[in-house]
Amino acid sequence: MPRFLYRCPVCCTTSPLCPTAKAADAEGSTHRGQLHAGHHPDGETVGEVNRRGQWYATLGPLAGPRSRLADALIDARDPDGMGRPFWADVAADAILAGGSAAALWVTSTVLTALPGLT
Ligand SMILES: [Zn+2]
């Protein structure tokens, strides 16, 4: 299940979890209307977070897909929960390592099968 948050850097507050980006935008709109007279604070953010509450946009190019995969694995069993059990991280690592090894094997097999390269 996707999880979205609205963050106001002026108030240093974060909205409760929202199931959609539109709901997080609505949280932001309500916040702006009540506390900032409708003005948009510089640096406010709406984005998707993982089951640990980390913004996907701030995760690196390797940690982001790994986190999405681990979250997808645990979401299949507990779609509305937060937190991530250790087995989901281990399974995500195993899937990514297996996929990388398979891609390396296919690449090396194709390259060695090409005439003139060996
Ligand atoms: Zn604010």
C-alpha cells in the first residue's frame, strides 16, 4: 500500500500517513490554510515514504529499489502496517543479488559466444 506524507519545514511538522498523494496534498492544503493563511511555505514536501517512514526520494539509487522491493514483499502479507521485518530485507537482498548474478551470467555468456571475442 502506498504511503504518503506532507511535510512543512516552517512548522517542522509532518502529516499523518495518507494512502494517496492526493490525500497528502489535501493535508497540506488544510495545514496551509489553518497555519499559513494559504501561503505555500518554502521547501514544503509531499512524497511517498517506505514502511519505515523514510522518503523514497531521499534514498539512493540502490537503497530505493531495495526498499520498494522489501516493502512490496511485506505489503503482500500486511498491506496496512508499518515497519519491516528482517526477513523482508533478506528476501529483497536475495532477489536483487540473484537478478544481478543472472544478468552477469547472461552477459558473459553472450559475450563469450560472439565470434571474434575469444
Ligand atoms: Zn506549517
